[in-house]
Amino acid sequence: MTRRVVASTSPRHGFKFDKVPTIKGSMYGGGDVYPNGCMATSVDVDYGAVLDSVYEMADAIHTSNGGTTAQAIEQVLRDEGWRILPTHKQMLINRLEQE
């Protein structure tokens, strides 16, 4: 599930996004819940920081351990317990492979 946000860019690497991932909340507690510890008031800032962090950690893992960039990103997401959208994952893979 996704929710549209104001078009934003990540603070350090300038990744552009206009959607963030959500998970279904409780039936009585309200609709969507933002993963990654994002606050509803600053979800675009928090999600941008998550994208930057995933990029930096995946770059370090890929550079030091080898393997594919997709494996490095999956390892970061699994280790940190974060979720990103598949389109953003592909954006990170493309950027890592260009360097």
C-alpha cells in the first residue's frame, strides 16, 4: 500500500519521490500506518532519510562484500527492518550501478 505525499527529494542524495509505503493499521485506530518509524507530520523528510541511508549502507556492503546491488539493498532492508517501494528500490539499484 502507498500514500501520495508532496513531491520531495531526499536530503543528502536528492532521490525524488512522491509516494511512501504504508501498512494497514487497526480497524478502529485509523487507516494507514507509516513504517520505518516515520511520523505522519514529517513522513516525507523521514522517508527521504531512509532512502539516503539505504543507499549509503548498500553501497558500503556492495563495495566491501561484492555480490549484486540488489542483494546489498535487500540485506540493508532486512537488517534495519525498513520498507521501501519497488520503484525506489530500482532507482537505488540504477544509481549504485552507474557509479
